[in-house]
Amino acid sequence: MTTTRRKVTISTDMRKVKKLLKEVPEDRQPIATGIYNELVFMQNTLATLKAQVEDEGPVNMFKQGKQEFLREHPALKAYNTTIQRFSLLYKQLIDLLPRTEIEAQNDALMDFINGG
């Protein structure tokens, strides 16, 4: 079995995220870089899956023996799973960034409001 490697494209959004990596503390850089690389891969995968669903539709006919029925397109199922993981990884990357002064003030205010 021969596989061909597709060219990885990096979107404008991911280029902006790459610039944010400079703000991650040095001790967390390897983690941030790993997450970023996975996000780039996932974004390319999502684009492929999305195009497939747009071309073929969200459902397809499935035949098993004599039975034939409509089911959710496997690409749509993979897209939905991948987009959830993408969002989680994105949040993990954002959480690696140093907190801003405004966030710290908001947390202090919420602590006060909550009686802390």
C-alpha cells in the first residue's frame, strides 16, 4: 500500500496563533508547539472532511446484506468528533498563555462577589 503525503496548508488564523506562541512561557513552549502542530493537522483534516460532506451530503445510503438504509455520512461523523477535539486543544493552548491583567481583575471581582 502506497500513501501519498498531502501538502499541509497553514491558514491565516493558524499563522496568527503561531505568533501567539511567543507569549507562552518558555517552560511550556514544547507543549504549546505540540498542541499547535496538532491543531494545524486537525484544521486540514476538518477542511477535507467538510469538503467531502459538502460534495456528498450529510447522509448516504448504506447497504448491509439485503438491507439498505440512509445513515449519517461517515465523514460528517468524523468531522463532528474532530471539531470537538479541535476546540478542546485550542482551549488548552489558550490556557497556556499568561493571564492578562484584566482577567486577573475579573477573577478577583468574581471571588469577591462569590464571598471568597
